[in-house]
Amino acid sequence: MIKIVIITVLIFGGDWCFSQTGTIIENKVKLFSLEQEKDTIDFVVIDTILNQKKPIFLWCQGSLPLPLFCEVEGYGYFFIGGGLSNIDYKKIVKDFHLVVISMPKIPVLAKQENLNSSFHYIPNSERPNEFLPEYVEADYLDNYVNRANAVLSFLKKQKWVSAEKLVVAGHSQGT
């Protein structure tokens, strides 16, 4: 009897048991984390239900340590999305899975006390212009390319991702 249950779980529940399913944040995005040797790559898909097969639209952030979500007094967490809040990204998600990779060493959700007036992540509120040293060390082109390639490798294995096309766009340094 135990063997039948195990085989049934492996056949019908395999994707659930052995895949990363993501965590829903603010009922807007699914957060995924890829553990690497020296880094954890966090990224979000701008959707909460990933059951429709669509190609990927990878949005690359600019050069500053912006978290994807910032705590705003009286509001909760506001979705900045690496500059996506400045465009009508809801049109993109009709035809694509819109993906944004977090900045290296910067949390996806940042508390208000760790944000300066420009919403940059800072480790110490007494030094609002000083960035996290680990971020500064990780802020170089080859690192961004390697992180993006790792995310794209993960995504191409997902049933909900179509390989028919890939769009990569961004703003500032991300372009």
C-alpha cells in the first residue's frame, strides 16, 4: 500500500514535490529564489497564477540598489519593480511572463528604516548615502549577465514558459 501511495505522489505530485513554486507577495508577484554557490538570486514573475504558457519578458533594472518592494508608511509595501512602476507593465503581462531580478545582495522587501529618500536600500539610516558594501562589490556587468543566465536557465525548464521568443529590456544601466 505504501508503494502505491509513493508512486501516485511521484506521478501526479512530482511537480509539486520537486519544483520551486514561488511565494506570492502583495497579491501581485511570485517570488523565486535560486541558491548559487556565493549568491542567492531572487526574482519575481509579475503574476500570481502561472498556469498559462507565455514567453519571457526580462526587465533589467538600472544601477542603483532599489528593492523590488519598499515599505511606505500608511500603505504597506509598494511595488517599484526595478523601474516597472513607471511604465504600463500590465499591458506586457497579457502576452508575456514579466520577470524582474532583484539587485544583488538587496532584499526584495525593504523596511522603511532601510530606505533613503530616493528609496535606495541602505544598511544604516544614519548614513543615507552609503550603500551596502556587498552590493557595491557585486555591482558589475559580468555578475548581472551570470545572474540573468541562471534565471533564464531555470525559467526555460518551467512548463508555463514558452520558448518561442524572449524579450530583454531595461532602463538605465539595465539597457
